Amino acid sequence: MDYYLVFLLIIPLVWLSIRVLTSKLASQTLPPGPKPFPIIGNFLELSNLPHRDLAKLSKTYGPLMTLKFGSITTIVISSPNLAKEALQKNDQAFSSRTVPDMARVFDHHEFSIGWLPTNSKWKNLRKACATQIFATQRLDATQALRQTKVQELIDHVNQSCQSGSPIDIGRLVFTTVLNSISNTFFSMDMAQYDSQLSQEFRDLVCGVAEESGRPNIADYFPALRLFDPQGIRKRTRIYYTKTFEILDGIIKQRLQLRASSKGPKAGNDVLDSLLSLIEEANSEISLLDIRHLLMDLFLAGISTTSSTVEWAMTVLLQNPEKMAKARDELKEVLGKDGHVQELDISKFHYLQAIVKETFRLHNPVPFLVPHKAETNVEMCGFIVPKNAQILINVWAMGRDSSIWQNPNVFMPERFLVQDIDFKGRNFELIPFGAGRRICPGLPLANRMVHLMLASLLHYFAWKLPDEMRPEDMDIGETFGLALQRAAPLRAIPIKSL
């Protein structure tokens, strides 16, 4: 009987010990991180600039870090070596997405190349992008369209030179990107400089970008999706509705033209190529797929490309000696009266270094698009658990003193001595991501950023308004899918002599 009583007493103690031990072991398998609060997790660690908050935390907990946001385990990666391990070695395991609630509006996540898992539909859409939109031959054939749109930008700035008044560089760049992409895709302008329509488009694109990047409590507590406590889903629905209305009108008109004898020949632009693709026998792409694909490419392409050019002009105005050096290079390559063309981009070595340095300091998408672990994956002796959200903090990597000398200093010269590009091979600089989920629009963005920046610098000198000094410039950020300037960038153009 005594043995029986002892046995009954020992069992609970053994069970409790096992629970404590297994709990401790389980916690040790996850990468380190700040201790989460019950239920809410680490929400209180974040401000409205989460890329900076997580960069600061990584200095304490390391480049592989765990945070809890409600029911979601989030793994934050902040080093090139670990980013390479995640996006190259474990590319398949981390190839899915953590789908935010805002992407579920109109079931966009079921058609979006950005949010779909790497299934057959996603592969078909990636193939369409590679062959019908961003292929080198296709981009070469449409470079005259982009050249015309950039020339219109130069003509508009020329008119502004006469008044000597400062101009909103971001707004002008946005309109140029908008019309460049709309001409490449649809053979049409969608706005005019200083028009109300241009500002409405900008508000729409920036709105989607902000909602995409805004931390949403409904993503971390799925039971709250029905209530949409922050109104993110409601605002996103408004933005998506307006975008689809525009795209549906363009598609409907094109289908009517193609059905008539006056219709354009197939292949004239991206929209024609995609419509021809879905008309092929056994096509696995539908009109609904094209509708959502165009929205993805249109919104993402405009926001990231225009913000990159605006940030590049920001850092050059902060560093006038670097701007002068870039202008000297352009003059040397092109001559005083030469015209900037896409074919010349490879000759602009210092300009290319400026773009790389801009990506390093002001990455357009600070966390890339979040990945998701499909299985448990071991990294550095820790376990990245299945269904964890994976954030690659490329902003933190760009400011890491162990990677870059004087990381907070704008120094394009570093890329003249380091053979680093941003096309997914060098993980120190991956503004477009890497691996199978690398941004499909990289080839077009690369051309447009360099073409616009070179043109703004070659044809004009620039100065700050109202006796403002470079060190007094406002470089505040607004976090979203694309990292935007918080205040408009205003400068005075001076026509080059």
C-alpha cells in the first residue's frame, strides 16, 4: 500500500517535470528573441517604423530572431548569410506567403502572383511575366515609349526652370512612372503633369502600399477578421475597387477593339500579348488571372520605382558633391548635347553606384514580401517552425556596420570597388528579393530608375529652396509596402548650359 501511495505521488511530479523540461527544450529550439507578453506577444516592441525597431532588436538578440505577434510566430532574418540560407538553400521550404487580411479582399490572394503559393497557377503567371512582359526582347521593343515619357518629364521641368520656383520631384516622377508603365502595358497615358487625376492615382497607389505594410491586428488574431478593427480591409476594398474599375474599363475597351476589324494586331503591347495568351488552346490562364496580375504589377511597379527615384534625388541633394560627380560622368559619356537613352545605362558606372547605394540606404520594401515556412527548418541550430512568418529585414542589412564601412554615410564609391549587384546573386543587397520569389518586374524597374535619374541629372542642376541647407532636409519615412518619404521632396531645377 505504501508503495502504491508513493507511486501515486510520484506520477504527478514526473509528469510536471516532463512538461517543464519539454517546454524548456521547445523554447530553446526557437531562435532567441524578446520575451512576449501573454496573448499580445511582442506588439509593444513595434512603432510605426517596424523595420527600425526590428533592426535595433536584432543587435540584442542576433540576426536570427523570434517574435510572437498574437497567434503568429515571426522569424526575423537580418544578415546576408542567413538570407542566402533562407532564400537559396531553403528556397522551396520558404517559398509560400503569409497572406495578410487586406490581400483577401475580392479573393485577390487566390489569383495574385504576389500572394499565391508556388503552385501551377503561380508558375503559369511567372512564365507569362517572363515571356510576355519583362523579357529583354519585349523591353527593347518598348524602350522608345519610355524614352518619350521621360522626354515629356524633361520638357515639363524645362518650363518650371523659367519661374525659378521649387517643384515637387516625387509627384513629377510618379506621373512619369505611371505613364511609362501604362504605355508599356496599355499604349496610353493615364495622367498629365500637375493634373488632379495624377494626384488621385498617387493617393491610390500610396494608399495600397501603406495598407499592405501596416501591421494589422486581424492578421495575428484571425477571429478579429470579421470585425476589421483597424479598418484596413475597408480602406483596401475602396482602393481595390477603384483600381479594378480602371483596369476593367481598359480591358473591356481592348476586347471590343480586338473583336472589331479595327482592332490592333496582337502583340502591340503587354495587354494584347496577355489577351492572346488566354485565347490559346488549352490555356491555363484566364481573364480573371490577367485582371489580378495587372493590378499587382501596376500598383507594385509604380510605388517602388517612383519612391526609389525620389530617394535617389533626396540623397543627392543632401550630398551635392556626389551629384556634381554624377553630372560630370554623364557629360563625359554623352557630351554636352547628348541625349540619355536606355542603351547608355551600362556606361554610367557612377550613376549605377548611386542607385545601388540608394537601394542600400532606402530599400523600397524593407522586409521584402513576407515568406512562410511550409515545414520545420533547421537554421544555425535552431528550428524555424512550420507556418512561421519569415521577414527578411533588408533595411537592417543595409545599415549593418559588420557588412558596410560607415553604413549611415551615402558613399556610392563603395560600389566602384565592390562587385555587387542587386539582382539576387549578392545577398548583401537584395532590394528585389532572391530565389524563386524574386520580383518579376526587376528588369523594367532597373531600366526606368536609371533612365529617369540620369535624365534629371544630365539636363538640370538642382538646388534646395529658401536657402535650405542639405543637413536641414526632412528625410522622415512613411512605412508601407514601399518606404515613402514622409514629406514631399521639393527642389529648384536649373537648366544646364
